[in-house]
Amino acid sequence: MRWSWKSKNTEGSKNSAASSDAELASRLQQKDERAFLSLYDLHRSSVFRFLMHMTGSIAVAEELTQEVFVVILDAICTGKIGKFDPQKGTLEGYLFGIARNLVRADQRRTRSLVSLDNIIETPEWEGLLNPMFFESEKRDVATLMALRSELRVLYQAILELPEQYRGAIVLCSLQEKSYRDAARLLQCSEGTIASRMNRARTMLSAKLHRSGLSTSTASTILRGKEGTDVRAAIKAKGN
């Protein structure tokens, strides 16, 4: 369905970033071009990072990020964007819900996990790797390679988690969001997030023990903003 833009002499997308979700949603319903551009500018990066960690692929994340906003365009054209209720959630959470559905559909199509090689050099990867490297007693090439290998094993284990547990780990550990923020984005309670995190750590502990991943590496990555530690889950499993 063709998009009918309404040109308006309003302020640019940077100024509209301060608009509330309710105001932005209202403008989207009116098919305001600048409102859509503001939505894209505000949330494209966070949606992409979430999808990259959920899929393990930059290429897939880029493709699905575009699909998320195509879905939004279709929703506006068909009037379904009006179903968004700012009293029950945020526009970012609305986008994340679409992203999660696209991840599920993509994985049903491919039925396989992609290689993690293409995210090794991303800022997110380096942000996880560098602190561990500089905290290490030995800062040499061998140590760096070992840490990269351990991160790859950990990411692969995270990708193998069921979607609801993977989403919690991605937001709370890899992206260091609080349980409150994760609950807002995943549209569930903080208690549900805490439960999913505990279950995810328990599931990961068994996978990481079999792979021989060091406890310190997993602890550093999975600590998260809440200050929780995967070490407790590993000890609880008797490993």
C-alpha cells in the first residue's frame, strides 16, 4: 500500500526526539513524515543492537531492522498503528515486540544458527573483550585469542537459548539494561525478567561447563547492570 506523506513545516527530527510517545504516536497516525523519521532516528540503533545479539549476525540484523520499520509503515498505512497504547507500553517496546516476532520467523525459515565471525570486530564485541584483556595478568596475543574464543563459545550458548531467555540475557547482560528497563521493553513484569535471567543462567551454566569456558569470563559478561553473577548459578549446578 502506498505511503501518503503529509508535509509539515515542523521542527526537525532532532527536536522532535523530545516528544513523548503519545505525541509521536499521534503524529504517526496522521502520517506525518517527520514523525516517522524521528521514530527511525531515535530507535534504529537500539533495535539493530538487539537484533544483532539475538541473531548473531550483522547482515541478518540489518535486514530485520529495516523490516521492523517497514512493518511500522504498513501499520500506519492500514491504520493499525492506532492500536499502540502509550499507557501500556513505549514505542521502543512496541518496536522490540515486532523485532522479536521477526527473529522467530527468520529462525523458523533458516532452522540453523549463523556464524558469529562477522560480529567479532563490532564495538559491542570489543567492549566486552577489552576490559577482560586489560584485567588479565598476561596481555599478549595468545591471551587475546583465548578470550576471543571464550566469547565466541559464550555467544553461541546464548544463541541456543529459547527466545524468551535469550532476550532477557541480551538486554540485561550484554546491553546492561536494568530489570525495570528490560521489563518495559519486553512488556512483562520485573519479576518475570528476574525469573528468566535466573533460568537462563542455569541453562547457560551447563552449556559453559561442557565447553570448558572459564567462570571468570562468563561472570564478567553475564554480570549485568543489576550486579548479578553467573558464578552462583554455576556453583548451584555443582560445577
